[in-house]
Amino acid sequence: MSTLLATGRASRSTGLRLGIVLLLILIPASVLIAAADSSVVAVKERGVLRHLGIPYANFVTGAGDGMDVELIQGFAEWLGVNYGYVHTDWSSAIGDLTGKQVRTDGDDVEVIGEVPVKGDVIANGMTVIPWRQKVVAFANTTFPTQVWLVSRADSPVSPIKPTNSLAQDIVQTKSVLDGKTLLGKLDTCLDPSLYDMERTGAEISLFDGALNELAPALLANESEFTLLDVPDALVALQKWPGEIKVIGPLSEPQDMAPAFRPGDGALREAFNTYLAELQADGRFDALALKYYPFVADYFPDFIGLGD
């Protein structure tokens, strides 16, 4: 009898372990990761969601509004906490989020020091690029983008004639730069080294001003060409109609998304759930069109993602 009882207990124990293993296999990894940290609890205990932002295009206007400002304000309300805006800049944002000061070289990144953590999420039209993926965890996409080559409207260089190949279009665009001056911005998606611009023969300058000031610098004749991403180019085309033109693409299509600390899976997944709700009921489309009314002209598949 004791042998039978022991055997029964062992069998039930083995079955329980197998059941747990099967359950863990069936549960999505994102759910397990989110459940393993207390990032949402920490934000709720603090009572404020700290939004790290940089005035850029219409994501953070600097006047208290912007697409990403409204998006994170809504997320804070959804969480049941207050919203707090924390100003940062492109060279400090990663450190302000993660506590790790980093140095980049193309797609490579190196941690070079420790800094105080100041925020919970970066949201200001941050492009998902390889080196950033090594140090932050991006949420689901909130805006489409691409890097374009832009000149003043009076430039003798004409926009390229698009082909059926984006790779060939990029080659055509780069071919106009030999011997020309070009502006880019370090520590951003407009860093010329990310797109092998040094091989074009262009005379490259790294802009010291804010990212929002690249288009005005171009109009002030500080360079013949500049790199701009789609959101900033759309704003510039609307703000200075007839004064700038897009020559052609310099990158594949890219995504923009809020960035969270790699260990804050619960907070990131909470944002993704909130974002899915906005997309499902049309509020996200309305928000995007409010700040970027022409986005559907360039990315027709973007609007209506929740349909």
C-alpha cells in the first residue's frame, strides 16, 4: 500500500511539473516578461509617469502639446497616474531613461558610465535603429518614417525619378552628393554614418543645433543638402511651402516608437495594450492626422492600422 501511495504521489508530482512546463510554453513570452517585473507598480506607487521628451517636429512641439505628448498623457490617465514632462536632448535621452551613458559608432554602442535615471519612457518621434535596440526596449510602432535627402527649392539638382526598386532609388539619390555639402546630426537617425554617406563624396558637417533647426539651417544656406526624416520633412514642407524639395530616399522605411527600459516589460506591454485600444476605436488615427495631416499621402497604409 505504501508503495502504491508513493508511486501515486510521484505520478501526481510529475504530472504537475509537466503541466506547469506546458503552461509556460503556451503563455506568450511577452506576458511572462511583463509579469516578472514591477514597473507598472512602481509608476503607480510614485503616482506619476515621467515622459522624457525632446522638442521635435510635431511629436513634442515645445508648447505643451504634440502627438507624443498627447499619447503619453493619455497613457498616464489610462494607468491612473499623473503625467510629468521631463525635458532632455538627443545626447542625454538614453542615459536619462536607462541610467547608462552610451557612446555610439554607427550601429555599435558602448556603455561608458552611469547617470541618474530621470524618466520612464522616451517619446518624441524616436526612430527604431539597430544601436538603440541594444540599449532600450521599443514599444509597438507609433509612426512610419524614412530618411530623405532634401535641398532648397532653387537647387539645380532635380528629384530622382523613382524606379520599381527602392535600393536603386537610394543609389540614385546618393549619386547627386559627390562634392556637395551635407548636414547631419550625431546621436540621431540622421547620423550620416548610419547610411554610409562618407562613401558618396559629400562634404559632411555634423549640425550642432537642435534637430528642429536642420531645415532652417538649410534655408539659411548653411549647406546644399540635409538629411531629414519623414515627420520633420512633412512639417518643413507645410511650414515653408515652395522653399524646399525632396531629392530622394536614403534609407529603407523605418519605424518610430516610444522607448522603455529593457527591464520594464510590464510597463511596455501596458502601453502596447493602450495603443491597441486607440487604434481599434479610431482615436489613434485622429491623433496622427491632427499633427500630420499629410501622412496618409506618403504612407497610405499607416492610417487605419486598427481596422
